[in-house]
Amino acid sequence: MIAFSSGTKVWIAGGVTDMRCGMNGLALKVQQGLGRDPHAGEIFCFRGRRGDLVKLLWHDGVGMSLYAKRLEAGKFIWPTGGSGEAVQVSAAQIGYLLEGIDWRNPRWTQRPAKVG
């Protein structure tokens, strides 16, 4: 997992996003849809329609990064609300979300497979 500093602001974009969008398309959604600056060092998280794919957009001061994660089983827990709205969460909560754990009430949404 990518380690973000605890003071980093993380925004979860409400609704679903067209996952064909790349870095520039998502940065435009941040500016126009969420009214935020995509170059301010904040992390923006978007989810696809099926709920098993998320993309994170982050500018670290040097350049823009785009991260994607797809769950093998289960869906990412997403806030209810329409497009154009965003929910601010902590860096710890985004860590839970990326692991497939309900970030509002940390527990597994899909039981992990036993190893060994």
C-alpha cells in the first residue's frame, strides 16, 4: 500500500465515475465537479460503477500520480450522495477503504482467504 502522511487531506468523490478517465480527465473532475485544486497535494478517490475499482489522484509537489486498485471479491464501501459532492476522510480511513474494509466501521466486507 502507498503510505500517505497522516496530515494529508483525502477526499472521496460521491457517485460513480467513468473509469475510462485518465489523469487529466480526473483532474478536470476535481476542478469542475468538486471545486478543489488537484495540484494542492490532496488525494482524490473515485469509484467505478461496479464498485470493484477505485482510482486515486494525487499531486505530491513534483508531479501528478494516478493509482488504481481492483478488488478480486467484494466492493469498495462508498458514501451515499450525488456526483459533485465529496466526503473528507483521514489517511487511515483511506487505508481501510483500499483494503476492502468498511472505513466507517472498520471490519472486513469480504472474509480474507486462509493462507496455508
